[in-house]
Amino acid sequence: MRILIIGAGGREHAIGLALARSAHAPELFFAPGNGGTAALGTNLKLELDDPARIAHWSQQYEMDLVVVGPEAPLVTGIVNILGVYGIPTFGPTAAGAELEGSKWFAKELMARHGIPTAEAWYTESETEAVARIEEHGAPIVVKADGLAAGKGVHVAGDVESARLFARQCFEGEFGDAGFVVIVEECLQGPECSLLAFTDGETVRPMVPARDHKRALDDDEGPNTGGMGVYSPVPNVDAVTEAAMVGILERTVAALKAEGITYRGVLYGGFILTADGPKVLEFNVRFGDPETQVILPRLKTDLVDVMLACVEGRLHELELEWSDDAAVSVVLASEGYPGSYEIGKAISGIEQAESIDGVTVYHAGTSHGDNGTLTTAGGRVLNVTALAPTLAGARAKAYEAVGAISFAGMQHRTDIARAAAEAAGEA
């Protein structure tokens, strides 16, 4: 069996490792992959913005399955193009990917189908956005409508910072993604990510996870793509989880009612309000770094799950999960999420992975001409540990972090700390 995984981050390395555990023993290819995926299979010089070439290559080399990691190629229709070539592909078509490609599309879908979310206003001018902000007052949320690598959302504690973010959007800080802005009420409560596999009919939820978006300890600093994550989430009880699953099921049904058969991963970003879970956002793919704590807990063969989604027979499978907790700490380049340098030599990964239960996922790495592993991105490594408790997983993860070094390495020191305390473990 041959599988192509599209993408270059920690998420794709985690997907690759999960697929490599399959009883199907697939031969893996990555486009373009990274320094970690090179040890699992073959890295290819295929660009994400050239879906026709990817499709042609997949047909030529007889891929049995293509798995699309990042959101951008999904939004631009890579699944549609691969479908024309007859290549089985895990991920939604462009129509379904609009759930992430346009926050306003998602808002309107939720409004039409009674799916709980924050009240929001659509604006196409800075003047109108500022008027909405001033009318509503702070706290308030301002969002770039399109894809912005996880950085297009600002939770403003004061009107002035909300105005400034809206101005940055319309001045092109996020490219075309910011020329439409969503102004949204600020909901109160803890956040939770719940992802699910779906074939357009059946929805099979994964395990809940919680990401840490801010760059610095105690949720200070700018938003990032994610600085760490853990699973399970102690304050998510069975009733709350069932409510979130119900929302995901209603969303898949809503899409189908509007002519869209959504297949792949549906990621619900929830806030747990006093009135129950509400949707903050939808993503149309595995989260990054959520995948790095979710897939290590999956005991069911991932190849079987993905093929069941693609072939419309997910109802045949039930998912089995490990009871272990997982904690992942992101190691980032100095300066991230702003500008940063690459090419810094990395050491200590082998020592880190010698710790029982620890896996180091490569997010932004590459091998230099002399074979040295070096940094190649803002988020460089995801250090993930499994243990019977969150406190135990957290301790192992940070022990492993201590073994790794590269010039300018930065990370948060408080990933899962509050959750372990809430669970009475620390």
C-alpha cells in the first residue's frame, strides 16, 4: 500500500508515525515533508501550490491514498483535483473547506441551522469595523475572515487594540485574508478542541484536547499557531463532551442538507460557556499541535479509519483510545511568532526519545548538506509524552525538553500545569 501525506509540519510527522503503525505496513511519501518524515518514508520536491502536479505524480506512482494535512490546499481544491485523477483522498472538497476558508461562511451556516456560536458582524471596510467595535465596546473579538495561519484572531480587552487589529487587517497584515473582517462578541469560558472523523454521514469523535495559543507563560504575549497542548481535558465531563459531539453531528448534517458531503476531519474549536458549548471556529483538518497528542492515543488502525471515511463506510468502525494522558510542548525559534532565523543545529533528540513514552515530532526541521539536522521554521519540534496522568506526562515532556538544544530555542514552561492541578495531580 502506498500513501502520500501532503504537508511539512509536526502534524504531518504525527500522521506519518500513526500510519506507519498500521497493520497495512504502508510505504509512505511526504510532499514536501521535513527532517523527521525523511526517516519514515520518502520526501518529495512537490510544491503545495501545484495540486495538478501532485495529482499527476500520485496517479503515475499509483498512490492508494492521499492525506492532506494543511488547510490551504484543501481550501484551494486539491481534493477536487485529485478526485478527477481518481485518487482516493482523505479531506473535504473545496466546498466543505470553506468552513475554515471563510469564517463568515461558517457563521452563516451556523445561523441557518441553529448551531450555537457568538453573535458576529461582517465588515468590508475599516470604518464600518471600527463603528461596530465602538458600538459594542470591549471585550470584543476581531477576526480576519480568511486563512491566517492561526494568527488572524484578536481577543481585545480594550477598544483601542481592537481598532488597531482591524486596521492591520485592512492594511494587508494577513494578505487577502484580512480584507473582510468579522467583529464578534467575546464569549466567556475555557476553550476546548474536539475533532472528529466523518464520511459525510457518520461522525466518530476523537478525544478532547486543549491548546495553548499564546507565545508566553500564563497566556501572555501574541497569538501563535500553538505552543503546546494536552489531552484529556479534566473539566470536560461526559455531558459537555456529548454536547460538543452533537454540534459536530449537526454541522455535518447541515452541510449535507446544503449539498456538501463532508469527508475527512472536522475540527470544532469550542468555548465552554455557562449556557453550554459554543463554536468559536471550525477547522477542516487535523489541528497542529493537537494531532501530536490525539493520534498517539488512538489504538484503532488509522489506515482503516481514513479509508472508511473516504469510502463512506465509517459506520462500520468504532474507535478505541488509550487511557493514557498526553502532553506536547512546542520548541520554537527565537523571535517566533515574529521574524526568526533558521539553520540552527539541533541536538539531543535521541536522548529525549530514550525517555519512556516520549516522541519528538519534527515541525520545522531539515537536514543540511552535511546531514546535520537544523531548524527550518518558527515552530521547530513538538515534544510529546504519554503517561497514566497529565502530571506524569507533563514531567516526562519537560524532562525530554531539557535534553534538546538549539541556538535561540524558546518554549513555554506551563503547558498542562493548570490542568494537572485541576485534576488533583499536582
